[in-house]
Amino acid sequence: MIRTVAALAGLALLTGLLSPVSARASVAAQERQQERTWLALGDSYSSGEGIKETPATYSPTLGRDCRRATGEDTSAIAWAPEAHKLAGDDLGLRKPDFVACTGAITDEAPWQIHEARTREGSPDRWDLVTFSFGGNNIKFSEVIKGCLGLRVKSWTSFKDGCVENEDQLRHRVDMLVGKRRIDSGEYAGWVTVPTLFDLVADNVAPGGDVIVAGYPNLIEEYQRWSRTRRYTTGICSGILGADVPMLRDVGAYLNQRIADAVEAANARHRDRQVTFHFLDIARNPYESGDDSADRHGRCTDDPWLNGVTLGNHEGEKTYTLRSFHPNQKGHAATGQVLADYLRDNVRFDDTTKPVGKNAIGEAFLGSWRSSAPADQPTSDKTYWVEITLREGSVRAEVGDIGYPGLDCTGSLTLVEATSDRLVLTERIQEQPRHPCVERGTVTLVRTGTGLDFSYERESEPGDVAVTAKLTKR
């Protein structure tokens, strides 16, 4: 329990550290606001580990090599950059900040985000985040090794086939989604999927989207195997036919529990205008129909998943991590599915105005200050409100805010704009003297030559906590 608390405390600390406070990040965000930003996190199923040409890329924050198929250095291209290639221009999406890494567990997501933050042009928050996580937490690669007879435990257990049973693996999935207490012997890490989703939501711009990909089934249904394979060896890619129902059932259970967690996260973060989506790639594209041409797990006519595979891009012949991972066909097909999904489900409606067009009326631009102390009935502190607004679009950081008397300062991100009213998300970044609420909503309404200012805490939407009259400076 102590280790769990420590892990969560560390996660909270990292979340704070990841908040951009430098002038460089702010300026870069303004310069890049013409495009919607994209963060591609995840594990080896997101990074492109299974593609033959995927190179090793050193991650300074994780302190190890990560296989990353960005499509830049080689022909290998994972599903996120593939989707960008297909739909990026249509949706005004910037090239993904690609930080997915082989072997990553949920606990490492903050470090991946931190790595993205250190790159030139890192935005305040991203408009789109995509990833897959969870397989490594439940130690699925070790499970497959056990099924193949490649673990010492399996050599001494006098049992053919998989070492773990279905109940044991379902319990691990329950740990992943926070439904069962974590057992360090059964689970890698201490961070559950709901905690991960909340962390990611903190790094998404208002109106942004999070797309969580599930996992494909590794092995085709046993009854669909060829008659020769079923009635001679009964084995495919080293997996016993008798183990296939268990592996597929656990895979389906993993995807369903992740989908449930996505639905719950979507409800939790609706008020923050962050939308969560689940992309069920097990069904589409890997098993999109009953015809053999529509099915692409191992033991099909056209498998998009590797079997036991040796070697890597650097010529290491004993390298095995590409085994049972999507090949280039699998990533290309998943990228197409994601591109189609983005076009159909992540469009911005007319009220949010396309990024790249200034949404703020000229009358709002410039510096403003309250003519008298702010009115906050629940506080006895005396302070003023100062705001500077510049040109920008919905989802962009368009201003700065300060509270002289409290010394709290922060940024403003545009949520909604009309000719007479702006709604902005306030994010406090400096508070040296007095603790200020980190996030809230600021509404500005034109009144002649001035502005009516009102503020609501993020935790109490609809309850106006502070008001003030602003005049131009």
C-alpha cells in the first residue's frame, strides 16, 4: 500500500512538472496554433515494434531505446503517423508528437508526456491524444512465452501449453482497470487505467479528444484453422489449439474492460470538454467479417501479426521482441481505420470555428484591468484582475491573466467566442504568495467600452465565484 501511495504521489508530481510555464512553450504554442496538435503515446502496439524496419530510438526520459516507426528514418510507419498521412491535412492536424515506446506500462505515460514537452514547439495542451496501454501491465508477453514453453516455470510444471489460467489473467485485467487490488507478483506497475486517463485529460485542450486503441486477437479461432493444422499438429505459431479459446476470451475481456473505463472517463471529463473514444481494432480491421479475406490474426491466410520472429533493424539475429506484434500491414490497416474514425467522429462543429482563423473580435484585444477590487464574497483578500488578450482561435492559448494582490498568474485558452462574449479556460501557473485554484472558467461580456468578468471554479461549474468590471488600459 505504501508503494501504491508513493507511485500515485509521484504521478501527481509529474503532472505538475509537465505543466508548461516557460516563455518558449507559450510562444511556440502561439506560433503553431494554425494546426491542431496530436500526442501519440503508448506501448509496443502503438510504437510499431513489429514492423521489420522500425529503428531503435533512444528516449532520454525513459533512459532506454524505444522502437518508433515514425515513417521518417525508414519506411516503417505505425498506425498514428499513418492516420496522420491519410487524414492530417483534411483535419488540420499537426504531425504527431510521437513518443510511444516498446515495453511501456501505464506508469511510464507521464515520462512519455514529459519527453514530448521537451521538444521544440510543444503546445500548452494537445487537441488529440492517441495510445494503447495495458498489455505490458498484465504481463501478456510473459503469458505468450509460457504458452510457447519458453519460461522455466513452464519447463518444470509438467503441463503443456499456457502457464497462466483464464481466471488468473482476468484478475490481472481487473487490476488494470482498478476493480481489484494490485498484486505486484501478477501486475507490472502501480497505475491503473482510470488514473492514466485522468492524467491524460489534464494534458488535453478544451474540446479535445482522446482515442484509446484496444488490442487485436493474436490467434484466429481454432475452428477456422486449416484442417491440416487442426488434425495433424494442432499447433499454430507454437500455440496449442486448446489454448486459443482462453487467449481469445482474455483478449476480449481486456478490450471490454478498457472500453468500459473509456466510457467512464468520458463521463468524468465531459464538463471539461474532453471526449474519450475507444477504437475496437480487434473487430475492425483485424476481424471485420466472416470471410477469410477479412480476418488477419495468426493462423489466417493473410496474417497481420508476426509469429515467433527473430532479428531487428540493427542486425541482431537473436532479437525476439517483434514476435506477436502487428506488422506493417496491420499498422497500415489500423491507420486507415483511425483516419476514417477521425473524419467521422472528431470534426469540430461551426460553433468552435476552425483552428487558424481568428475567433476573437477586435474589441476584446489588448490589456484590461479591473477598475476596483474583484468581488469574491467568500474571500476577505483584496485583489484586482488583469487580462491581456491577443488574436487566436478556439483551442488556442490567447491570453494571460494575473491577480495583483494575490500574485497569481496564468494563461487563458479560448473555448467559445461570439461578437459580444468570450469563454476561456484559466490555468494558473505561478502562485508564489497565495494558493490559487489551478483551473477555472473565465467569461467576458462586452458592456459598452468595458468588459464584465466572471469566474467559475472547474470543480463548481455554473457557480460564479468572482466578478469584476474591466476597463481597457
